[in-house]
Amino acid sequence: RDEVPEVAFSWRRGQRPAHALGHFRFFQMCSPVHSAALPCLGLILLLWSQGPGVQGQEFRFGPCRVEGVVLQELWEAFWDMKDVVQAQDNVTSVRLLRKEILQNVSEAESCYFIHSLLKFYLNTIFKNYHAKAVKFRILRSFSTLANNFAVIMSKLRPRQENEMFSISENARRRFLLFQGAFKQLDREAALTKAFGEMDILLTWMQKFYQP
């Protein structure tokens, strides 16, 4: 497994801003994560909009921009559960988010690709990993990641014009490589591996983040 450097945080390890704790408490009311519609998403977004603003911090996936998400908060949530989740991964010879999937993604392509990835993570991985998150007592970190991913996906608006077809198809091919590798594994093993590879996903997303 590639070594992923830990980023510096603006608060002490284990400490979270008040608005992050609010998201966690609210997600508990909505858990488990549901299907594509995500019934509680509207309420999560309402709560999010009432929290403190995040000035000058945004994801820029080509023309798709997402404000109001603090990347440090996602890393903090992942590092809090990293050891527990990755210890359950017994299929060390397989990697879902392979280099050929994540390398050389153009800015125009990135919006389509991250939209497909986050939709899959929310509708398949988070939805089916919730019981394990409760069992392993990592629900707080699980909820922080799920809420943030839901917010990011809700703000992505991939263009559907005909001239963007080849770009969207390239992104789709990348996603299908990931999805195909996921389906080749036993379902429980695939869920665990996908969740454990969140550091790989966050490292890739970080390339499109403007602090």
C-alpha cells in the first residue's frame, strides 16, 4: 500500500469544530444512509448552510466548484478510523483505486469522474457499511465523511452538452474499471477495501482543493 502523508490540522487531534459535531448528530438521526435520493440530504444541507462560512476554501473539479467543505475535516475523520478499518482488509494483493484509474485525469474530466465515484460511495459503500461503523465504534468519523461526500456530490453539476460526450465517456471508463474491480471481490471484502482506500481517494481529491 502506498504511503500517504498525514496533513497538518488546524485543531488538536480528536477535536472538531462545533459545526462538524452538529453534522454528526444530525446524521445519526438520518442513519443508515439510504439510496440515491438520500432522503435526509436536504436537511443535512440546510444544517450545513447554517454553520460558519469557509472563506476561500473550495474544490475545483474543472468547471465544477464546491465551497464550504473543509478538506482537513475529511482527513481528520479518516485518520481517526484508519487503523480499525484497514485492519479488517485481508485482501492485500488487490487495489480498487489503481494508479491507472486516477492518473492523468484532466480538469474537464474530473467533475464527471468524482461525481460517479462519490455517488457510488454514498449509495453502495456508506449505505452497506453503516452496521460495521456502529460495531467498530467509528460512527462519528463515518458520519463526517458521509455528510461531506453528500454535500460535495449535491453541488457538482457535470455539463451534459454533446461536445462534452467524449470527456464524460473517458470518466465513465475510469469509473467502470473501479466498479469492475469492486464487483470481482466478495461483497464484504469489497466494502472493507473501498472504505480502507479512502486515503487514496482523499489524496487524489486534494489535488483539486484550493485552501
